[in-house]
Amino acid sequence: QIQLVESGGGLVQPGGSLRLSCTASGSSFSLYNMGWYRQAPEKQRELVARITIFGATNFADSVKGRFTISRDNAKNTVYLQMNSLKPEDTAVYYCKADYSGLDYWGQGTQVTVSS
């Protein structure tokens, strides 16, 4: 089993940047595909970005060109670099690890983009 803790959320002005981190403890981090999801009020949770154990990445169309995802297996951490933030990026951001059909979620971190 794996435990996930997100950090790095906060309040940022439109056009600004934030970097979210998700640090894992427990089982071998490098075996897990990792993803960032977000959920805005009264909306469904949606995939933002995902990185596989091989480093392949995919992004939601709404964040392509603005967000990047990376992982550091030595630090058991996955990052989400968010640039050119927009008010519509406001949401709770969750980290997810998946392996062999099992999903593990973090508790989430709030990102608010507002002037």
C-alpha cells in the first residue's frame, strides 16, 4: 500500500505559477503510475495530467502547454508545475497512484486563482 500527501497549493493571481508536490510513503513508488486530478465546486473530478512508470505523460486539453508533470523516484515525489494559471484552474487538486488495478488517493490541496 502507498500513502500520498500533496502540498504546494494556495492563492495565486491569474497568469501566475504554482508547483504542486505529492510525496509517497509505503510501497515502491517507482512501480506506480502517478496522476494529478482536480475537482472544482459542483463539478466532477477530472484528470489533469498523468505520468507512467516509464515517464510517458498525457494532459487534459485544457492544460496542455501550461502544465507539466514530472517524477523523482529517488524522492518518492511527483510534481505538477502549473504556469499561466487561469481562474478556471481553481479546484482541489488530488494526487493518485495506480498499480495493478488499485488506486490510491491523497487528501487534496486547494488551488485558487483569483485577483
